Amino acid sequence: MKPINPDKWFRTAASLVLVMLALLYLAGPETAASVGWSVFTVFLLLVYLRRKHPERYMKDERTERIGAYAASYSWFATFLGVAVLYWLDYLGYAKMPGGVALAIVFALMAFTIVFFRWFFSRKGDVK
């Protein structure tokens, strides 16, 4: 089992946060300040937890396999969800703006990957 290098993770995450803050600043400085402080606080919390408990973030073959299966099942569930949204819109049962549809898809993706990781972890292993 090889632990994740915290310094490499920190550099990658820090660069992504900086890019996000730059894009937010282009949207409006007052928005960037509030969102930026929230993201910065969560980022510092994650860095602290990763440095304090590095054993929690170690990966082995089983956890990588569970993650891969969870991601593929989540992708398929999201694909079916998008198909349902399309048909609801096409048949006129639900008219929704694009932002609402994207929020539904994003929430579905986040929920299903967490659910499938939990489900496969309880099973013990996937084959």
C-alpha cells in the first residue's frame, strides 16, 4: 500500500483553487471574496486532516477496484437520469431551465458515487 503524497496533492489542489478564484474574480469581486474564503477554509481543513491521519488516505487494490466500479455504476445511473430528464422535457411533462437540469445531474452524480462506494464497501469486494 502506497500513501498519497500530501505535498503533490497540496500543489495540485492549490493550483485548482487559484484558477477557480481567478474565474470567480472575473464574475465579480464580492462573490469571489465570500466563495474564496469558504473554499480556502475547507481546503485548509482537508490539508490538516491529510497530514494528521495519512493512513486514512492509503489506497490498496481493493479500494481502487471499489472506486472504479462505483464510478462506472454512477456514470450509468447518471446516464439513465439524463435520459429520463430528456424524455420528461421532450414529452412536455417537465419544462426546466438548463441550470436546474445541470443541478439535478450534478446532484445525481454526487449521490450515486457516494452510494455505490458505500454499497460496494459493505459487500467487501467486487468481482
